Amino acid sequence: MSTVYLIRHGEIPQARPRRFIGRQNLPLTENGRAQILQLAEFLATRAIDRVLTSPLARCVDSAGILCSSLQLEKAGKVPDLQEICLGSWEGLTVDEVRNRFPGEYEARGRDLACFRPSGGESFTDLQNRTWPVFSAAAGEEDQRLAIVAHTGVNRVLLCRILEIPLAKLFLLEQHYGCVNVVHRGKAGFRVESINCRP
């Protein structure tokens, strides 16, 4: 059996009002670094074999802290673990999206699984991009793997495992610095815990 510790990166700077972040390359805050150090303490007794990460800075920095703390080799960067691409919405507030692209925000609410902002991805696209990577990485027997990714990535993967429609993905909380524990054996995937924070 393999075990995957599916992690959300630590805290990043907050904008008020909230903005769509997507693939913007934001750094961790000091609190974000502290969250990952705390998570490393939790993982220290789990005998992690290796770490994979999204190539975006907030994940690379989180993975670096984990690898250093757990005395592991540098994390492998996996482009397909990047957060959802929000295209023309990236960096905008909800009000800005509503003003610049009338009706699109409401259209997304009506079809959360399949709606794509201009130049961006849908959550179905995201799931189709990330699942093969996750499934292959989790396929190696008797390994303990940490994957550092994003809230959107984690949610679509958990939806696939738990057979939850993507229209309900926002019901799955993913706080900064959280870990989801997933096992894979002969019977398939089993989720042990979701959104755990040390």
C-alpha cells in the first residue's frame, strides 16, 4: 500500500477585497512558513520517501521547507500540479470580473465543473490534467509520498477519489498548510483524513 500526503501550500499575502489568484506567483508569508514548519513536525514520524510539488513559488517554497526539515532530497517539480489557470480573471476581484465580463461570474456559478474563463481552464480541465499525475505517483507500492499543491488541485483530486461531483468541490475545505491523507492499495484509493492541520 502507498500513502500520499496531499498538502496545500502555506499562507500567502491576502488582498482585500479577495482576488482570483490562479497561477500568480505569490510568496509565502512568515505565517505560511511557520505553518509548513509545523506540518513538517507532524510528518517527521511518517517516514516520507519523497516530495513532489507544483512549480509555483508558494508550493516550491513550502516543499523546500519540508525537504529541509525532513532531510529529504529536493522536491521534484511537476508542471501539471499547477493551480487552475483562470485566464483573463487572474488578479481581478469579483466586482472587476462582473464589470469587465458581464454574466461570466454568474455563468460559472451555474456550471462550476465546466465553465472556462477566457484563456483559462474549467475544474473539469484541472481534474483531467492533475489526475494522471497523481494516480501515477501514488501507484508505486509501499511508498510514502508528499505532494505540495493548491486548493483547487487538492479539491478536484479528492472529488475524483470520493466520487463527489465537481459542482460541489467548494464543500471540501482546504486551509493553508493542511494535509489530506490518501492510501492506495489493491482495492483502490481510500481517504483517511481531509484538511488536517497539526
